[in-house]
Amino acid sequence: MKKSLREKADQIIRESLGAVMPDRAVEKALENFQGCGGRTVLVAAGKAAWQMAAAAVRVLGQVDDGIVITKYDHVKGEIPGVECREAGHPVPDENSFFATEKALEKVSGLTEKDTVLFLLSGGGSALFEKPLIPGEELQDITRQLLACGADIVEMNTIRKRLSGVKGGRFALACMPARVNAIVLSDILGDPLDMIASGPAYPDTSTCQQADAIIEKYHLNLSKKAQALMQEETPKELANVTTQITGSVRELCEAAGKAASALGYEPVLLTDELCCEAREAGSMLASILRTHAKDGKRLCYIAGGETVVHLTGKGKGGRNQELALAAAPGIAGIPNACVFSVGSDGTDGPTDAAGGYVDGDTLDRLKEKNLDVFTVLSNNDAYTALGAAGGLIITGPTGTNVNDVAVALLG
């Protein structure tokens, strides 16, 4: 049976996500794992924490103690010897703070013969948190950073200075125990001090950089928070070994392989996409318009993490905005579609992983009396895509290696 364009998109999404699940990566990272002769305590934080911890316990057989801290609805069952807790993302909440205190309790009083197996993935900045200011103010600062369009490096430069576990401070809390960190990257270029704000890695950012970000976005900080911006984070850590596994490049390569199997010629545009979401969508639509009459079956791939400036009060996420912004540009082009998906299965504060549009989407929206540009100005892509049948819903995937946007033609 001939597949529809949407079915092809769904197949590419499914096979791409399947290729970047953390299970095999964690298993490989632990092939030569050796403790120091004492206890092994597992701490896993991030959107992929449950999946990583489950894989680790399968490999090791057991751990002496452990905790998983992940996003709501991301725990998929019990893990022997490991406490599983869910918390807030992208804004930390009381459950984030409580679970992090539990983790600190588990690593306190360890000796140099003990090992902390620290499994870290994207989302850890919100989920793994011990605020040095009132929790309400930390939440407010996080919302300010999200609303102004700060990128992930800028956000984490600020957040790690307001935290008792970020910027290498968790590794200090584990001393004298050894920390064996396995990191699933969700940041372009894999900067270890920025992934989940680097709880177990020396911080390369400076107070001067933090001050520049505050000035750039006119952030409103209390005197206490301003004072913390002037306190430097740890620049050296002697008790940590780090392995990085999984990346957005693997996600893009998997998308290309899946598209090739469907008869498309894959073209990797970038695996470091970092512009406005709606600009990326418009760019992909422009590329499809340019090649619409070439007579070729083409697949353009862009991986990375876009940003959204909040100008309205609607519902959506960066992947949904990217897709919706492409709809006007590909209107009327047969066999053309653009879709974008977050590898973790969530996109903004919604149950969708991303969005899909094709040459007919604009007409379907007009039938519903929805104007794309009005919708985008209100950041309400979720509502519009829902009306046009363009929401991509995968549920929590168990991995987190940025986003992938795909444009199919022909």
C-alpha cells in the first residue's frame, strides 16, 4: 500500500527516535565500569533519567542506593534499589527541590572507596535543583529567561550561579567519593559544563558573562541574586570522570537513513540550528519552493534547538512554531511537508512532541478561520495545528538529544 506523506513523516520520526534511545549508549559506557571497592550510589537526573537508570541497573545487576529525578509522566515503572521521583520542567518546582535534597542525602557521608554513578540528560537544569535564593524567585527568573528568548547556554550561565548543585557543586558534595558521570547531550557542540548546567563538571562561564546576560535581557534580580552572580563557580574538580554519549548529529543521521529507505535523497543542512523557530520554518519552506520543480525526491534535515520569543499567551512550543511558520511557504506545493519534533517527546508545556504541515495545511486553517500570522504572534501553534491535524504526539520517549526538523519534497 502506498504511504501517505504524513505516514512517511511518522515513519521517519519513529525510526529517528528509535536510533537515539539511551539504552545501548549507557550499556556501552558501562562495559568497563569498575567501582572503587565500596558502595555504588546511582543518581540520574533529566528527561531521560529513568531510561538511563533502568539500563544501568540491568548492566550492573544492582546498586547500593539510587534516585531518579525526571519530568512528570516520565517514570515508566520501578527500578530495583532506586527511588523514582518526578518534578517540574521547564520551570523547577517544590518536587524538584525535594528530590534534589534526597539525592544530596544519598551522597553525603561517602568515602573515597565509594562511587557515585551520575547519569545526566537534558532537562536536568530544572529537575535537579537546590536554590540558593527563594524557590519562587528562582522560578520567576527561569520564566524571565524563557520569555526573553535566551539560548540554553545563556540560561544555564545564570542558573548555575543561583544553585547549590549546578556548576560543579554536586561533584563537590560527593567528595571524597568518585563521580562517574555519563552524559546524554542536548546542547549544540556538547559543552559538558552547560548540559543540565554541569552539576559534575568544572564551570567555564564567568561572572562577567553572567553580568552581560543580565544586562542584555534586562533581567529583574533581587539583591541576593545579584550578589550570587559575583561568586565564582568551581573551576577544577579532581573526583570526576565523564563520558558523553548520544547527540543531535546521530538523530539527524538516523532521519536521513530513514528518508533514504523511503526513496528520498537526504541533505543535512545543519546539526547546529539555533535561530528563531519561525525563521527556521520559513527557511525550510523557502528551500522547498526553490526546488519544487526539480523533479527530485529530496529530504532536507536540520537538527539543533531553536528559540521562541513569547509575544502572546497561547499554547505551543518551538517545534510547533517552526512547523506552523512553514505552512504559508509550502501552500499549494504537492508532495511537500515540513515537520519538527523534540527527541524527548515533549515540546513546550504541551503533550505534543512537535508539529507537521503540508501543502494543504494553510487551506485547512482558513476553513477554521485561523490566520497563521495571528496565531504565531499569540504563540498559539498548538491550537492551530490541532485544528489542522498537524500535532505530532509520541509521549515521553526516554531520550533527549535536541530537535530535528525535516522538509520532504517530491
